[in-house]
Amino acid sequence: MLHLLYILAFTVLAFVAVGNLVRNLLSFSADTRGMRSPNPSTPPRPQPTPHPELLDESGRAIEEPLLVMKSIGIEDAREQLDALYKSSPGVSTSDDDDTPPPSTLV
């Protein structure tokens, strides 16, 4: 009998959660489309200001892409990573031994 009570309680909670999800999606959709009538008691929302890095010298928004990716080959990427690794502090410069240093477990 207790199992049926648990099943009933969680079924009711699931229906409440799904109903709340649907209501939130509908209200969010109406907000983004501007379909709601403006309430005279609430002040209008201020316009969002763009981040300063998205503006040029005269204060206008930049219309060009901000991320440019260059495609390189696997060997070129490996060489660049090896060069970064070898130039980092604390790395020995012996090229003949590519094995990591032995662990110092006691």
C-alpha cells in the first residue's frame, strides 16, 4: 500500500513539474517575441549596453567576426606544443630521452 502512495505522490509531482516547465517556456517565448502588453505600472527596461571591447574607437558596434581560427596540420601543432613544452621552466632540454621522469613515491 505504501508503494502505491509513493507512486501517486511522485506522479503528481511530475505533472506539476512538467506543467511548470511548459508555462515557463510559453512565458519566455512571449517575452522574447514582445507579445505581452506592456504593464503601465512597471518602468520600461533600459537598453543593454554592449561590452567596450565590442565597440570601435568611435563607439560604434563592430560588425566583423571576433574569432578567427587558423587550421594547421597535426605535425605543425605537435611541433608548436613540443616547443612550448621545452621552453617552459623546469623542463630539462635533453632531446634523446622523451620518457617522463620517474615517480618519487616513498
